[in-house]
Amino acid sequence: MENSLSITVDVEDWYHIPSVCGSTFSVYKDVDEFFENWTERYDYLTEPTKRVLDILDDFNVSATFFVVADTAEHYPGLIESISERSHEIACHGLHHTCKIDPKTKQPMMSSEEFEKRTIEARKTLEKISGQKVTGYRAPNALVGGWMLDSLEKIGFKYDSSVCVNSLYNKTDCSLKGVSTYPYYPLESSLEMGTKREIIEHPWAYYDLAGFRIPTSGGPMLRFLGAHMMLKGLKQSLKRGDTVFYFHPIDVSYEKFPQIGRGRPMYWAIKGNVVEKRFKYILKEITKEDISFSRMSGLSINEEVDCR
């Protein structure tokens, strides 16, 4: 069976990152507080998103867009433009708020509150896009096993938040046995378990003599470059279906407002250089005759996931 690469796009703006909104160390408690106080221009998302859509058209790639639902209110027509290009719409939270503490990994809200917010986000995305939303990605990739239990309970079919690597762990689990191919997560955990109604699609990594380098994209595309990303993607594809992701604002040509705590160099590399890297990866993957698949089109390879 030929393995597939899913190109995924996290639709969020500069103020959604945890140094600005929605974390234990952010300037603003949440996006609502941001808009109550911010009086300057905020939209640095629309232009690069349109450019990303054009690039995907050029390569004939149908992607999965994980959309922060509050963009529906602040960016009229943006979600519709993604859906009209035949891309899949998935959920990236209501306001991109952290659900677990970045340091302690303890829940920052109850499962009931998480379910309520996620249902609201899904309803918004489904109403605007006309699609059934079945996929989720945790804001800032901060995810706990209890969240997948809740997602399964409210009808989501897959999550794609887990990044196994040797540099950091943004989950509340050890991730023992987790690789880069889809699997059924253990109940109340993110480790591998038996068959259930929700699938986890972990991200790519490059195994260098046992040291796992995250090569799934995002900030790593900006800081480690395209060649390392490509090596990790190709290696991960040998194991099974895998995931690449990035943000439209990664390719923004503009300078973002200078607010935020804890990440002074976060946007040091972006814009045209990252756009070229993204195009290079698509071009090289296409040369390999590897298929692209939207997330909802993937399933478990029972021969690989034998638990």
C-alpha cells in the first residue's frame, strides 16, 4: 500500500501565538481581551492565506486546513475561500487557547468546558464551510489524552497534534511506542492502544542514530530549513502515512506588531525564504510520485498498527 503525505495548514494570525494570547505567559488572557484593547491593524493573515491557496493550486494539492474558529468573525470570507478551493476544513479550537499548561501539562480547563468550546467551534466552521468537520488539532500542539476522550465523545474522528521528538514534549504522556504513522490512542492517554472511534495522526520526525529531530514543518521549517524537513518527511513516509504542517503567516512578507512575551526571535525567519522552502518540499515530494491525501481520507494500516 502506497503511503500518503497530508499537507496541513494551521489558520491563525500573529496574535494567536501563546506569547500574545491564550497561555499562562501571554500579554492578553484570550482573543476577546485582545480585541477589547487592540486598536491598530490586526489582519496579517488574509493575504498570505490567499497566496498559500494559489501555491496549492499550482501543485494540485488538496490540503487540510485546521482553522481557529474565531477567524469567522474577524476575517469575513476567509474560511469560505478555503472551502471553495476544495480543501478540507478541520478545527483548531475556538480561540487558540492552550488546553494544558505549557510547563506542568496539567489541564487548564475541565473536560466539560473543553467539549462545550469545541462543539461551538465546530458548529461555526460547519455553518460557514458547508462541510462536516471531523478533525481537530490542539492549539500550540499542547494536547492531553483526556482531550482525545472528549473529542471522541463529541463525534470527532481524528486528531493531529502529537509530535514525537527528542527536543521537547508538548503532551501529558511519555508517547512510548508512538512513531509517525496513524494509530489508535490508549483511552485517557496518547500512547498506542486498541481500536476505538478516534485516530491520532502524529507528525513527521527524522531519526538520526536514535535522536529524533522534528521535521513536521511549522517553526522547524523556518529554523531548520527545507532539506532537513524533506529528509524527515521521506523517512517518515517509509514508516507509513505522515503529516506536514505550516501556517500562512509563516510566509507573510510583513513585519508583525512587536508585542509578546518569551519569544523574541520567534519570527526572525519567515516570508519569502519560507515560501521558497515550502514550494521546494512540494516540488521534491511530487518528483517522488508520493500521493497527497486530506486527513479525513486516511485510515489505520492494520498491518502496521498491530495493537
